[in-house]
Amino acid sequence: MRIGPVVTVADAETVGVWLRGGMPDDGTLPERLRAAPAPWQVARLN
């Protein structure tokens, strides 16, 4: 998972808690902190 821009101290604390929690994929990382996948990781559709 890619993490988006960490702008505030609160964002950094949220990411720290998420990392210490083992990086669960259960929605505990707010959507605003999730970065879009790199272009080469997105499936190309015809």
C-alpha cells in the first residue's frame, strides 16, 4: 500500500499508529492518506 502526503502532525501520528498495528488493510488508515497506485500497477483495459 502506498501512503499519500503526510501534511500534519496528526497525519504522522495516524500513520505511526497504523504502522505499529501491523499495517492492517481494514480501513484504519484514512482514505486521505492513501495514495493512488502507480500507473504501471493499474490494469490497462482495451
